[in-house]
Amino acid sequence: MAMSQEKLQILNMVKEGKITVDEGLKLLEALDETDKNKLDTADRAVKCLRIRVLDPEDDTRVNVTLPVSLLKMGLKFASKLSPEMKEANLNDLDIEEILAAVDSGQIGKIVEVDSNDGTKVEVIVE
């Protein structure tokens, strides 16, 4: 198994007496935690967020799929610029709830909005 350059550098610092064994261990543990977070992020990047909007008034259909990595920017962008999303009354609190659901690993439909004018919005994590 190949050892990362950072780990070798930490071990060399311990060997040369620049840091103590305990300090080296803490640094190695921090590196392992960083590597674990990178893997978790890679797993999340595989997921996609689908936003569907149907306006029966003029038969407008919107079907947008975004990688989860673009979720925050995409939701804020869509809610500010898309008339259909504005009419669905998605606010910042709703966006934070969507982000929390995605971060918790939830899959499937996480938001469904039916407005009084018949506009329907669905947010699905795939």
C-alpha cells in the first residue's frame, strides 16, 4: 500500500526529532480524518438532485438534474431566477432543509409542493 507524501513527511519529522511521537500521531490522525472526509465527499458527488416543475396553466414543464456538489449554488440560483420556483415559495429555510436531507444521506423525493394555482414542484435526490 502506497504511503502519502504527507505521512512520510510527518514520519521524517518524528525521526529527525522536530516533533514528538505524540505530535506525529495527532498529525497522522488528522490526515486520516481528512482522507475520510474526501471519500465521503466523493460518495455524495455521485448523487444528483432533480427539480421538476409543472405549470398546468401554460403546460410549462421544467426538469433539471444537478450534481449534489452544485446543490447549494443551484438551488439558490433557481429560487431567485426561475419564475416557477419563485411561485412555489421556496425560501432560504426550505433550501437549508433540502441541504440537511441530502447531507443526512436521504434518497428519493424530499420536497413536494402543490401551489394554489396548480403549479407543482418536486425535489428528488437520486
